[in-house]
Amino acid sequence: MRALIQRVSQASVSVDGAVIGEIGPGLLVLICAMAEDDAAKSATLASKIAKLRIFKDEVGKMNLSLLDTGGAALVVSQFTLAADTSRGNRPGFSAAASPDQGRALYEQFVSDVSALGIATATGSFGADMQVSLLNDGPVTLMLDI
């Protein structure tokens, strides 16, 4: 699975002009299931994200995790993270999971994050979404499990 995570002061996702998910301080997680992924990879990635020490401690050092801070996660499906841009100018997405597999793994990942005790909001799988965020830092990391 691939995830692009951004430390945020706030983030929201809208569909057709209506906000369907929003958080305050925490992480915006753009997530993509790849064709070879399974539930074990989902659990591993959720745990990794929850424990990444990318939040500032009392002296301003990135030393705290999402679990430490009590922050929330906004999880948004983003199959374009599977893009292969090595040939030509049009990205290819053949490495992405099929829509059915992608939906199941997205839902599994959301469940895995929530099971860790993290307040979790979501986008809508497969929908045309508008994502708004206030990146904190900025801190943006790409993870590939």
C-alpha cells in the first residue's frame, strides 16, 4: 500500500459541495491499494502511520506520534498514487488494485486506523472529491509498504 501523509492543523473533504469528513490537528492520509496488497499490509501501514514521530514535542523537536498527540486522521482514497510516469506523458495505473479490491483494502485500512484508537474521518471511495488542508510545517511523507 502507498500513502502520502501530511501533518495538518485542519483538513476536510467534500463531495458535491458538502463536507463529508473533517478533522482538526492530525494527519491527512491519501491512500492507494496496489494490486499485490492484502489486509496484513493494511495493518502494517496503519500501525506505522500511527507511530511515526512527526509531531513537535514541548521543545519543538519532531518526537511525538499521532497516538501521542491524540490527533485525528482524515483518510482519503487516491488511486493516482499508483501512477507509473516512466514512459510518455500519460500516467499508467495498472499497478493499482482493482476497484473492488481497492475499496475493500481502503475500508480495511480505515478500520485498522480506527482500531488503534485514532479518531478517523473519511472521504468517499471512488467519488470526485475536493480536499482542503492547512499543512502544518509543512510535513509531507510518502510511505510504501
